[in-house]
Amino acid sequence: MAEYNGSCHCGAVKFSFTAPAITDGLRCNCSICTKKGALMSNFFIAPEDLKIQAEEGVLNTYQFETHTAKHHFCNQCGIYTFHQTRRKPGYFRVNLGCVEGLDTLTLPVVIADGAAF
């Protein structure tokens, strides 16, 4: 397990998490993932393994359809940082583009058929 740190673009939302080595990323074909275009972690993060630090009032949440998934973003710079999943409620995936020192352009990508879920 490794410790990772990340943030939104302006730094108002910061997070850290413990996870296995990041060897690939996940792209999903559901309506929100297609539009936001983020490369997400291809693993779930338990709530106790994700530490979130956000300035007062800057972390917003968007929900749609079943309202199970919670998509969190910074309302200052607009960057999607992480979400609580529909597939495993209460657990998180992070936007790998927000993780410090990680070059997402070099990671292999796994495609998930979220549109069918």
C-alpha cells in the first residue's frame, strides 16, 4: 500500500489516500463520466482511507438519477476531485489527474460500461 496526495486546481480541496500502486486508470461510458472526461482510479477507496481537507464551503456535490453516487468538485476552480460510487456506495474513486506526481497520459486505461449499470 502507498500513500497518495492530491488536490483540485486551485488547492482549496486537498485529499490523501492509501491504496495499492496505481498501474492503470478507469474510464467510464456513463453520461457524466463521458462529459467530465476524467481518468479515475481503477480501485475503490474505503472511507477511512480517504482524508479530505477542504476550505469552508468549497466542496460541492452533484447527484443525479438514483442519487446514490456523489460526485464531489471544487466550486472555486470546478475540478472534479473524487466521487462516492454507485457500484459500491460509500466507497470512493479519485480523479487520477488530481494525484500529485502521477502522469495519467502514460497509464493504461480500462473501460467500464457504466452506461449499462
